Amino acid sequence: MIDIARQLTTVYREVGPDPSGEALGVLLRRRYPAPAAEVFAALTDPDRLGRWYRAVAGDLRAGGDFTLAGGPGGRILQCEPPQRLRLTWGAEPATVDIRLGTDESGEVVLELEHVLGAEPAATALSVGPGWDVRLLALDRFLRGEHTDDPTGWKGSEDVQRFAQHAISAWAAAVSASGIAAEDDLTGARTAALARYAPDVTT
């Protein structure tokens, strides 16, 4: 059973323009009680990725191309173990930039920035909750609680209920950004619930 309240508060969420000011970005920050090298390996080793995210094929080095089973592909733009992984995500100019650091307690701080392109702010609800679920899956993997079927786990009722609350958290982040109309946010919330929590949404 997922401790939804605790898991929601472990993630910092932010929505706004990317550094160029020309594209929408979503930012997540979460701590992990594991060495940076172990977290980085979970992000870049195909066997480990397949146990918490999904199967991946390709060359996971700088300049290499990759494809995720049933998902987007892309190109590795930067791979600097164990601090940074930056890649294209599906259609350009979308990118994902993952940065790892260590806080004063020795825990790894993972910061993930997904730049979506010139999209409305409410679009954050189409990707933010998905990253919440994946960062939760990464936490479970690092704690030795992973499953043999990451896709099935993602579709479980427990995870869908977590996703419901993550959608609300992202809606709050979009509202706090001040760059989205409430009408757009309502429609985006409905679409996100249909995508991430179809079996538990009434």
C-alpha cells in the first residue's frame, strides 16, 4: 500500500517557462537514500531500467539513440556519471534533464526538468503526474521493492489512486505559476485523470 500523503510531500513540483523563456518546463525534485552512483546506474543501465521503468533498447551513452518499449525514443545529449543525464524526449524540442547532487545529510537529490516546447501551462498535467509515478517506482527499486512487471504495477489501483492525488498537486503547481486559465486547467485535469487513473475516477 502506498503512503500517498508521505509520497506526495517528498516531491517538489514547479511549472513555468524554461531558461530560454520560450518553452514550458516542469520541474520535480526528490531525495533518495542511496549513493549517487547507484541512482545514476538505475537511470542508465538497461537491465535496471527494465525493472522499474520499462524495457529500453539502444545506446545509452552521449550521442546514442534509444527507444523505450511502448514509449518515446530519443538521443542522449549528455551523460556525465553520476551527476547528469540529458536527452531528447520524443519529438523535438522536448528534452529531459536529470541532475543529481547530494544534500547535507548525504542523501541524493534528483532534479528532473522536462521541457515540453511551446505548450500551454496546463499541459504540465499531461506529463507531471507520470513523472511522479516513475520517481516513486525508482524509490521502490532503490529500496529493493521493485516488481517484475513495472507496467502492471503502474496500472494497479494503488498507483492510480496515488496518481489522482499527484494530478491535484500538479494542478496546484500550475495555478501557482499564474500562467494558465482555469478553464484550460479543468480540461487538462479531466484528461489527466482519464490517462493516469481511469479505473478509480468517478
